Amino acid sequence: MFILGVVGGGQILVIVLVIVLLFFGGKKIPELMRGLGKGVKEFKDASKGEDANPESEDKLENK
């Protein structure tokens, strides 16, 4: 945790992004972000108490 005290918040973000890019590669990152976005959307829908509409999910997957 010593590095957190030395490096500012913006620099930490850049370091993490570079590590993720090196670890996963440039081709995998859009796929990972798409999955993360779907997960966040599902979480928001579930927290609102809305049921997932399978028809709308099929339309999103086909795009």
C-alpha cells in the first residue's frame, strides 16, 4: 500500500489500465467491457425489482 501514498489517483488509474491491457490484450477489452455493462444493467434492473424481458435481451445480443 506504500505505492498508493506516493502515486496520485490519476496515475494509479493509468497504471491499472496498462496492466489490464498487457494482461488481456487489446482484442479482449471490448468484450470484457460489454460483459461488465450487461452485468451492471442486470444489477440495476434487479435492484429496481423489474423482471428481465427476454425479448429485449435477444435484440441486444443480435446487434
